[in-house]
Amino acid sequence: MAARYPLADLNTLPEDLKTKILEVQEKAGFVPNVFLALARRPAEWRAFFAYHDALMDPESVGRTSHLTKGDREMIVTTTSAANQCLYCVVAHGALLRIYEKKPLVADQVAVNYLKADITPRQRAMLDFAMKVCHSAHEINDADFAPLHAHGLDDEDIWDIAAITAFFGLSNRMASFSDMPPNPEFFMMGRLPREKKA
């Protein structure tokens, strides 16, 4: 698979983008294609990843949340599947498997979260996310009650909606540009890691 728009050359990027991408490469062992695909427009790249990081790692901006990293990736994987985004389902499904330590969960929520091996709290979270994904204009106060019953507050609910909406943008950019998922994502979190001696 080749992207419709060529991936940026790391060596030609502004220093701040290059530094961040090399940090990701050091941590992951490879550069996820989204970093190079969006780098063709550095100002948009900066805005995208600033918002991404604020949503997906709230502690990095001095905020706390009742949503776990696994919860966040579950929202992304489920709503990205609804939006038919191959890149985001594959990439965030890999992170979901790792954070939840469940090798089957990403495939389950991508196909049908209602039959997935998830908690009632996660199901309520995904019910809300899917309503935001498909019909945000129909959200009303009654939609908040099931989430409150599971201990999620209004700021957590904002997170669910914001993650869904932000990745709606990401899904559409990845899909229209034909951004290919990195091969490394496909097997991540599917098999137990070998323990280092």
C-alpha cells in the first residue's frame, strides 16, 4: 500500500517536528506513518499533535481524568471502525490490545462492541461515543445519566466526545489520503511479550 500523498522526508522537516518524531521512533521502534503524512504541513502537524496529546495524555497538560489509556484507545478503535478508517483501527487497535492486555479486544470492538468482552462501564462509554459519532445533534441530558451511574463526571464525558470528534477528523484525513498502516501495528499486543532475562 502506498499513500496518495507522499510521506514527508524526516531530514527536511523543521527541527521541532524532527525531534518529536525521533522521540516516537525511539519509543516505538518505528515511525508511525501518521507523523510523516501530516508533516507535509508543519503548522497543521503542530496543532493536530498538540490537541491529540491533550486528549490522549491529559496529565501532560496538567489535567486528570477517570478514563484510562485503554478506555481512550477503545473509543478511538470503535469509532474509527464506524468511520471505516483502516489506519486508525489498526494503529489504535494495537495500542488498545497493549493497554488492556487483551489480545482480542480490538477486533471485538471494531466489529461489534456490543458483543465485546468489555465492562458495563466501557459499554456505556462506547454507547455515548457512538452516538456522538453518528448523531451528536441528538445528544441530550438523558445520555449523561448512564455515564454518571458508572462514576464518570461531566469532564470525562467531554473527553469521550472530544476524542470521538477529534478522531473523526483523523479518520477522514487518513482515509482520503489513503494513509497505510505500518506493518508493525498488525501484530502488536496479540502475543505475550517474551520476558527479558
